[in-house]
Amino acid sequence: MKISYGNSRMDKKWKNSDISWDDFCTRVSSTLRTTETVEEYR
């Protein structure tokens, strides 16, 4: 599966990558919580 990723949602340039379905499921199965507030995210 091909995915694109960046350091943040505001990045202008994203990197393309190939990833297996199993690896993708592993990556999205755990939530990464940050300390930023909703206002900081906007």
C-alpha cells in the first residue's frame, strides 16, 4: 500500500512510502496522544 506522510498536517511537502497492510494496522492500532490543546492544534 502506498501512503504519504509529513511532520504535521500543515507541511507543504509530504514523503511517499510503501507499507504492508499488517504494518499499517500495527501503526494505527495505538493512539499517540500529545499535550497540545484544540486551540493550539488549529
